[in-house]
Amino acid sequence: MDSLNIKKEEMLDIRIRVLFLILGIVFLFLLRPLIAQQNYNRALSFLNIEKYNQALFHLKKCLIVSPHFLPAYERLGEIFEIKEEYEKAVSAYKKMIKIAPLDPQGYLDLGRFYIVRKRDYQKAIKWLYLSLAQDEKNWEAYRWIGVCYKKLGKKSLALHIYQKMKKVFPSDRRIDKLIEELK
């Protein structure tokens, strides 16, 4: 009889442990977005004080917990650009596009990258038009496309883009200045 009671107690002990294990897993699963956001916020703090390795550490932790957290990929690209690890930056931006192909931000980041870091205006234009395809009211994409055409010496195309931009944003006075600069 004693051995039967011991087995019942052992079974109860095992059931309680399994229950707590399952509750712990469920609890962690539910907290994943909060843990990801917390790591992302820490990364931003380190990025702001130019401690890039610590920022990378927290961004990678964020992505382990939540692999589809797009702002983390954007910050990764930004840090890799600063560290002049351009292939890694492009990879981070392309990962954004792979995860969310309808989000214009990844295309915009790649376009900006090719303008600022590589001075490859043709490639930048390609990515910026893809950004516009996702969001026709993407002010930054229009602006950067105009900059690219201007840098390539195609002022008439830049003017055309700014005029198109004016139709989309009729009350924006900044566009008037851009148009005036080209005339």
C-alpha cells in the first residue's frame, strides 16, 4: 500500500511539473512581442549613444524572439551602413522586403542606401520606384527619385517627378521649392 501511495505522489509531482512547464512556455509565447520590443528599445538606446556592438546584440536578441520585427532589420541595416559593412546592410533591407513585400520601407531603405553609400543612382531609382509601387503617396520616394534624376543630369525627369509629386501633395510648399530649383 505504501508503494502505491508513493507512486501516486510521484505521478502528482510529475503532473504538476508538466503543468508548470506548459504554463511557462505559454507565458513566454505570449510575452514574445513585449520581449522583442524591450530588446529593440535597448538597441535604440545604444544606437543613440553610438555603441553599435551593444545595439547589434539587442537587435539580434529581438529577432530571435520575433523574427518578423521589421524595425529591427531596418536598424540592423543602419548600423551595418555606419560600420561600412554594406553587404550586411543590403541583406538586412532585403530581408525586410522578403518578410513584408508590400511594405514600401525596405525598398525605400535600399534606394536611399544606393544613393548615399554607393552613389549608384540608377540602382537607387529602381528600388525607389518599387517603393512607390507599394505606396503611391510615399513622399520620400518621390523626393529621392528627383534627387537621383538631378544627379544624373536628367533635370526634365526630375521636374516631371516633382510635378507628379505636387499632384499627390498639392498643399506641400516644399515641393514648390524643389520645382523652382530646377527651373
